[in-house]
Amino acid sequence: MISRNLRTALLAGVGVCCMGGLGFASVPLYRMFCAATGLNGTTQRGLEAPGAVQGQKVTVAFDSNVSPALAWEFKPERRSDRIDIGGRDMAFFTAKNLSSQTLTGTASFNVTPAQVGKYFTKIQCFCFTRQTLKPGEEIRMPVIFYVDPKILDDPDARDVKEITLSYTFYPVDSAETKR
Amino acid sequence: MTDIALDHGAAHDDHAHHDADHKPGFFVRWFMSTNHKDIGTLYLIFAIIAGIIGGGISGMMRLELAHPGLQYLGAWYEFLHGPGKFDDATEFWNVLITAHGLIMVFFMVMPAMIGGFGNWFVPIMIGAPDMAFPRMNNISFWLLIPSFSLLLASPFFGGAGTGWTVYAPLSTSGSHGPAVDMAILSLHLAGASSILGAINFITTIFNMRAPGMTLHKMPLFVWSILVTAFLLLLALPVLAAAITMLLTDRNFHTAFYDASGGGDPILYQHLFWFFGHPEVYIMILPGFGMVSQIVATFSRKPVFGYLGMAYAMVAIGVVGFIVWAHHMFTTGMSVQVKMYFTAATMVIAVPTGVKIFSWIATMWGGSMSFKTPMVWALGFIFMFTVGGVTGVVLANGGVDDFMQDTYYVVAHFHYVLSLGAVFSLFAGFYYWFPKMTGRMYNELLGQLHFWIFFIGVNVLFFPMHFLGAQGMPRRMPDYPDAQAYWNLIASWGYAIMGVGMVFFFVNIFWSMFKGEKAGDNPWGEGATTLEWTLSSPPPYHQFDTLPVIEDSHHH
């Protein structure tokens, strides 16, 4: 009787541990899921653009934000580009350190509308690494990307005429406690 | 449901003579209790106290919302913390709604349903002498005390104004001070308490049924507690993980939910609602079970479609785990994801419909008597159906884009919880009051309680549908003048409900000491479950000789 009860309780305890583990495991799983499906406008990474599809164009607008905790000025050189779907495009952003200290920042990013996340592919981006600026320093930062022509076959995304690529720069703690 | 016939000469006749009814002294009995009935009583007392506090807070909210503009918030804030700015007063509103939600969910409904009635009647209904792990049962209850204390103390340390959902980033970078940490720790403790309780119930129900009590002969209330225990077991650890990460984000510079460190606040919402949706079924399933017992008893018929009823609850539990994102329709989902969650959510209406149908079919052709427990159960069925219908409306992703976070949602979940779960709690309380105390409640006071409460809550919550459709957002202490009319009516509804509650308290105190003595079975032949074969109140230790459940005739 006792051992039978104990066995049931232990099995239930294993269930509790598994679900608790699943709760924590969901952090990397969720990141992988977003990367794979473009959920929440998560962009993709690629090596080479597949080449422009004739006559299919889309406007990509650039949006820039800076966390109030980071004394930088950050803006795109052009507000938007009209590009061929499938064609490679390069856009530049400039960042300037307005403070009297050396500051390191990193950019988070996504695209809207969210359903184009899985078609928006970056080949190279300043957001892949951290950026460190000396006091008063100004840099030009490129992003190279293309929009996957598969977007034309997706009924959810087919009528998208404009994609907004958004960046937000956050400070990286000098102590490097994060990540 | 199957009739249960005791073997001849079984359990209950001569318990008064021997040691089975020997009770320990006051301190040992109530503070170190390992007796499932005493622990159940403690849970019920705890839930009533928490309900008074949580209900009092909602009274403060309805008082503030009775008229446009801020009337009382500033004074309440000043009473607690000294003079403050306008923002402090409105933040205090957030503290009130958070406290109301957390108290009612974790410290009123769950302790009453699972800890209270579950502890009291699950062992008796399956013919077991006690729970499988009586000491663990004691820990489950006493974990709630520090948990509730932490939550009640948090307003004195700034207050947790995060909503019961504790969404990041409001709960991480948006709230400073120890109050939110205290609320999170309070949730941890309450969760641990419920997980231990769930393990206990599962073990008891699987291993300690009396001879002949197969799973398919168990009373539906036991089935409901079994399904609830599994939901608790699978859902609460996910909440524990989610809020542990909240704590580390707040205190140890992690960035699970912080976009600047590569995290995502939406992840918290997914984790919370993966727990949160099963949680709403945790709160209502034991109510389903109680209502099934009561409707069968007062119709003098076995429940219609017993197996369908039992497996409808299983189905609700299973599907409850795969619909969570319908709470997050406005977080930016693709149309397909919305379609899936809309469809999956509506599917739940099918087993729920099976239950409503079966309750009505149980009454159909039955010899019904409208005693207080029965009118509460009927009130439950009506209210829950209204709340279910608005739930189907809200399940539509497109409609929800408009309805999200409006008073329509508030009306919906109060119809299923405040009117559904609470009505079933009152039904169960009146139904088992004679069994628990040995005395009958006063029928007139019980009926008055029901009718005044019924009118009050409908006047209180029905106008919220209109307010929500007009776009009044929830969690706001103020509203435009155009919405003053229905808000005032809702506040009067609260007052009517409060009058009803007076009859409840008068009734229980009067009946506890002066009530007519109840026999073993005050409800007659309709009450077929094992608790009615015992004396009222039952002996301190029941079933020294295990009852044998005969394979009775089929219906």
C-alpha cells in the first residue's frame, strides 16, 4: 500500500519536474521557433540574394529608435528604399555617440507586418554584433538584405506594399552581465 | 451515475462506541492536523476569510467606479502611505485590481473547491479512510498562510500593481521595490501548495478506492477533482518556471523577457497563459462535479450520461492546454494562428454543451425539489451558459481585436467565475453543510441569500457587457461621462449582492449553533454517494471497515 502510493506520488513528481523543465526549456525553444517561423517579425539570415523578380517591387521603410539609457543619435540615411523583390539592397544607418564616455550598444530588430518576418532575409547587418563608439564618434553602418520571392505566394503577405524594418539600440552593460 | 450500495453491516453503525471518534486537543487538532476533514474545514474557513477580503476590495473598486472622476483613490492611498501624487493614487488602483484577482483565484476559489470540498469529500466518496499523504495535506494548507500573508503585506511595501497576469515588462523593469517580489513569491508558495495537493489527490483516487469502486463508478465530483489535479500538476510548474524567470529578470540582471538583452516579453505571455487557461478550468471543473451531484440528488435521478459527463471533463482538461493564445490575439499573430486558436477554443463549447445538456436531461422527468443547494446549482447552469456564450463570442480572433481588455471580457469571466464558480461553491456549501456540521441550514435564509445574490450579481455584471461593447477598457479607475449610467447601475448591483451576503453569514452562524439536527441523509433517496451513509458530522475516522461497493443494477 505504502509503496504503491509512493510510486504514484513519485510518478506525479516526475510529471511536475518535466513540466517545470519544459517551462525553462521554452526559452531556447521559443527563440528557435521564432527564428524558424518568423513569428513576431523575426527576420531570417541568408548568404546570397536569389535575384530580382521582374516587375515586383516593395517599399522597405527604415525605423530607428534609441533606448533612453543610451546617449546616442541613431538614424537611417534614407527613410525608405523601393526595391525589387528578391533583389539585394544595402541601406546605411548612422550612429553618433553624444556623451563624453565610450559606450557600447546592441540593436534589437524586427519587421512589420509580422507575417513578412520569414521572408525578410539579412545577409549582413550591424545588428549581428555590438557597436562601440568613442565620445563624439560617428559611424556609418550597413545592412544588406533581400525579400524572399516566396512572399509572392503567401496569401497572408501577398498584398504587403510596405515593410518596416525597425531597430532599437540598447546599451550593453560594461560589466557584460547580460548574455 | 451508479448507485452505491453498502455491504450489510458496514461502516457506519457503531462508530460512537469505539476509539474512532477520539479527537486530539485543540492545538494538535487544528494546527498539526492530518485529518482530511479538519484540513478541509481549515481550507473552507481560509477561503471564506480570503473571500471577504477579496470581495471587500471589489467593493472599494465599485465605489470608485460608481461615478466618473476619481473620488476615493487618493484618500485610500493617503491612508496607507501618506500624501501622494495623482499618479500614486492611480497606481493604487492597479494594486487593488491585482489584489482582487489574485485573492479570488488563488486564495478563495481554489482553496474552497479543491482544498475544502475536495479534501472533505473525495476520500469519503471513494470509501477511503483518509488522504494518501495526510502530513503532506497539512503542508499544503499551511503553505497557503505565508503565501497569503506575503500578498496581503505587499501593499505596505509599495504595492504590486501588475494585474493578476504579472506581465513583463511592467512586472520587471516597470515595477520597483519589494512588493512585486513578494507577490511573485506568494504565487510560488501557493503553487507549491497546490502541486502537493494535486499529487495527494491523484494518489488517493488511484490507489485508495474501496473494493468495487472502479474508476467508472466514482461519483462525478471525484472525477472532477481527479481531472483538476492533473491540470494543476501539468500547468502550475510552467507558471513556477515563468515567474522564477521574472524574479531573476528583476533581481539578477537576466534578460529572459527583456528585449534589450535578447529576450522577449511575449514569451512571458505564452508561458503565463499556458498555465492560465488550464487554471480557469481548474477553477470551474470541481464546480461542474458538485453541480452534477446536486442536480442528481434533487432530481432523485442518477445523472444522465454518466460516462459522457466524466469524459467531457477529461476532454475539457485536454483541450484546455492547447488554446492558450486566445488570450493573446492582439500580440501580432498571423491569420492562420488566429484561426487555429479560434477554432480550438470553440471546440471546448462541445464538451461543455454535453455537460449542460446532461444536467438538463438529468432534471427532465425527475422528481425535483427546489431546496437551496438546487436553486444555486440551477443558477450556476444559467449563469455559466451566459458566460459560455460570451466566451464563444470572444473566442473569435477578429472580434477579440475589438473586445480585448474591455469590460466585455470582464463581464465574460465574471459570469463564468464569479457567477459560475461561486454559485457552485454556494451550492456545494449548502448541500454539504448538514453533513459537515450535523445541523441543517435555514431554508428561508438560504433562499433569500440566493435570490438577492442572483439579482445583485446580474445587475452588477450584465451592464459590463454594454460598457465593454462601448469600449470601456478594463483596469482603469475612470471613464468618460457617457459610460456613467451603466457604471452606477453596476455599483448598485454590488450593494444588492452585499445584502445577499449578509443572509449567508447570518445563516451559517445561526445554523451552526441553533440549526435543526440533520440526520445521516437529509436529502432522501436522491443522495446516493457514500458520504450520506455516514453520520452527520461523520466520525473523526471513517471506514474502519472498508465499504464494499456492489455491482448494482443498471439504469
